[in-house]
Amino acid sequence: MEKLYKLSDFAKLVGVGRSAVIKWIKEGKIRAINIHGRWYVPESELERLVKGFYAGFKRIAIYTRVSGNTQKDDLERQISSLEDYVRKHYPQVEYIVVKDIASGLKEDRRGLRKLIEMARKRQIDAVVVAYRDRLARFGFTYLKELFEAYGVRVIVAFHEEPKDYYQELVEDLIAIVTSFASRIYGKRSRKYKKVVEAVEQVVKDP
């Protein structure tokens, strides 16, 4: 059975608002299925629309990221799955793989800087990521708008993240709390240590 996307999920995958998708349905630009009063868009429509949007691509950057060196296997899985995605959807397009081993909270990443530089020099037409937070944990929309200002599309290949990203989310949460506690109390204060220890204990509890 063909996969169906909720309108909000479909909108995220094609990089538009939900209202734009509703407008396309009303205008007959995309086919949708009404099930018990709710609209769903078939996966075949996503593929058709994506191919139409990005038919003029000549070079794509595949961007992959993990938080630490212990996740290198996951990094390779990301690369493999995105290479399959690009070959399927853009078989004639040249692609380059850009990697980062760094937190999604870190703004000054070598791979991300390279992506922006390639976009600025018009060396790529699109950036493909597995999930939104591979590009950035926060601020995805701003980065997307930056790339689009250079004429570069940002494509999110998959919608649902695998369950093993939980540990990375935990590490990012601790990093955020630690950063704020440091600014408020100072790293040498007792309150700072108590806050950090409390957060670490909470995330350890099942």
C-alpha cells in the first residue's frame, strides 16, 4: 500500500507551509486523498513534485552530521541512505558528501562552513540532509533561508528520526543547561554544580 503523508508532514518535506499545500489541492496541482475528513498526500505525488521542483539541479551537496566519534557507524549509514536517495530522485546529478562530527548546537562547524561557502560561490544547487536537525538543532529555518538566498534548495530526505537519536538529544539538553547555568552562576559555584548534577541524574533515570 502506498505511503500517505499528513498535510503538515508533506509541507515540511517540500519546504512550504501547510496553507500552500491546501491551496495546491484546491487548485488541482497535487492529488490528495480524503480519509474520514482528513486530507493525505500519496508518496507518488511527493516524488512527482520533488522531481519537478529540482529538475534543473547539476550538483548536490549531501550533508551528514553526528555529535561524536562514537557515532561514526551512524555517520556512514547516513551517507549510504542519502546516496541512495539522491541516486533514486536525481540520477543524473553529480553530488558531493560533506561531513561533520559536532553537536547540532555548534554553529562554527567545518562542514557547515564549507556548505555555506559552496552556496555563496554557486558551486551547488541543493543541500540534502537526512533530518532537519542534522543541519541544525535550532535555527533550521534561518539556515534554510540563507541557502535559498544563494539560490540553493534545502531538501530533508526523511521525516521520522530513528529512535537511537535519543542519546544525542540528551547530550544536547545537558549542554544547553550547562551553558545557561555557567552564565548565571559561574562554573566554579556550588549552584552550577548542583544544577548540572540534577539534570544528569534526571536523564539517567529510566
